Amino acid sequence: MNKKEYLKSKPECKVTFRLPKEIVAEAETVNLVGDFNNWDANSTPMKKLKSGEFTVTVTLQKDNEYQYRYFIDGKIWKNEENADKYLMNEFGSENSVVVV
């Protein structure tokens, strides 16, 4: 589930990405990977909370769409269950999309 906070002083939006415990199960690491970090699987690690959820906040430019996925334990790709929309990717699966 994503939470969006639009900044009044800049054309930016702080988006908090959160993966519930039920989805990540016993994961040790989760990285947020997408257009905004050039699909670098290591550049945006998510923080594991005591509740078992993973979260990270990134600042994105307004009036854009960004494709992304979650990379769990360096081997499993997951989409956001409540993404704004989905687009097919070059690997025959879908990417989540956040619209800001």
C-alpha cells in the first residue's frame, strides 16, 4: 500500500511504499526497484519494522508515472497489490505503476 504526500513548496511527492507481513512472510531483505532508481536492485533497500512489514519513502517528481517492483531476498519479484495500475514489461510479466 502506498501513501502519497504532495509537497507544497516543490513539484514533488513523497511516496511511502509499505509491504505487509503477509506478503513478505519471512523475508530478510526487500528492495524497491523501478524507473526512479534505474532498476538498480540494491539502491533502495526497505526497512524491516518490528511488525514484520517493510517500508521506504522516496521523493518523486509530480505529474509522472513510475514503474516498480519489490525484490525480495535477492530472488523473488513481487508487485504491489494495490498499485495505481499495471503495465506489461519486456519479460512477459507486469510491473506495478505509481501515479504522482
